[in-house]
Amino acid sequence: MGAIAAALQACHKRIDSACHAAGRSENCAHLMAVSKTFPVAAIREAYAAGQRVFGESYLQEALPKLEQLADLDIEWHFIGPLQSNKTRQVATHFDWVHSVAREKIAQRLSEQRPAGMPPLQVCLQVNVSGEASKSGVEPDAALALARAISALPNLQLRGFMAIPEPGLPLPAQRGRFRQVAALLDSVQAAGLPIDPVDTLSMGMSDDLEAAILEGATMVRVGTAIFGARQNIVNNHIAINQLEQAS
Ligand SMILES: *Cc1c(COP(=O)(O)O)cnc(C)c1O
């Protein structure tokens, strides 16, 4: 078995034991493989091992990869920073987006979703890290944003995504994730006109157990599947420069 196939298997084991520890059913959280910075060969290897859901963060890096992998039946999730100048490509090429935090961005995504495609599946990114993060809607404003988004024709609101600041001890991780889960509860209780609003996109390589204990339905795992990202800082600077130039 190749290294990626073995890592995927180990990941599924972690997910299953966390689901078990949480008293939830086996397979309670879907696994998204975060393939940013990794080549198409690595994605093909994961695909051959049965993985179908992949996440990418940087549009300029992702688009050529999506094109080269068009022969595969992949569900693509956009999880990266999202500004107005990226919405058209995201609306055109992705099945899901997890990083919506502003109504204006959501309106553009809805307007730009090509006719004939199914609605774009949307998670709102919530900031549960206070001053430590600048990304995501504040929890106080999340319900109102969810309402506004649920009225847009070409989007389907599915839930919430969060990225707690790294390095937190387990109880603090769980506290962050619990806040996100509470938001999903409040949206469900508010009874938005569409359903299902069923997704808690939370948990990564280092904190997926805490996330699953608090109800994650989708974990986003990169490092634990593909290995450490090399030169991540340099890569991101290069990619950001590419994106600004485009
Ligand atoms: C990179 C990334 C991940 C994966 O992180 P790992 O720690 O490598 O598992 C998950 N979610 C988002 C939004 C990311 O940018």
C-alpha cells in the first residue's frame, strides 16, 4: 500500500475512534483531503485509494489542478481566503465553498453560479478566535448572515466552518468548536426556509478529535494525509503574489 493510502486509512481510524469516543455513529464525520501545495499525482493516489472529497485554498494553484484532474469524479471544496475578485472562478469550478463571511461575497457567488449547475454548497466561516483571527463572521452576526444567504437562489447554505488558532490545549479547542456547534443549533432552531443545514466543517490534522467530540460532520485534513507542506510560507507568498497579479 502506498504512503497516501496508508495515511488515509489511519485517518479513517482516527475519525472512527473519535466518533466512538463521542458516542456518535461510526463514520460520523466525512473526510475532506486538503491537497493545497501537493501535486496532482498525490491527488490521483488518494483518489485511487477511494478518496473523493478534496479541498483547495489558493485559486491560482487550484485551477490548473482541477483542469488536469477533470477526468476524475472529485467533489471540490474551496476553503481559502475569498475576495470579490475570486468569486467567479469559485462559483464556476467548485462544488462547495467553506469560507463565506460576507453577504456581498455570497451575492456575487449566487449571481455568478453558472446556469444549469446545482446550487453551490456554502458554509459560513465563523471567527471563534476573537482578536487572534481576522477571518470569518463574528458569532453575533452569523445568524443574520445565514438568513440572508439562505434567500439567495443559487446557493445552498449547509452550515459553518471554523479554524481555531493553533496550539490550544484540548479544553480550549473543544470550547471553540462548541461555539460553532451552538450556532448550527441556533440556525436549525430558527428554521430557515431551506434544508438541510447540517454541516459543521471543523477539525484538521491536529485537532480533529476535539472537533468530532463537539459534533464535526466534516473534517479537513491535509498534513496527516499528504505529509508536511514544504516551504509553506514561501509557497503562500508566491501564490499570493500570483493572485494579486492576476
Ligand atoms: C490547510 C488547511 C487545512 C488542513 O490543515 P492540516 O493541519 O494540514 O490538516 C484545513 N482547513 C483549512 C481552511 C486549511 O487552510
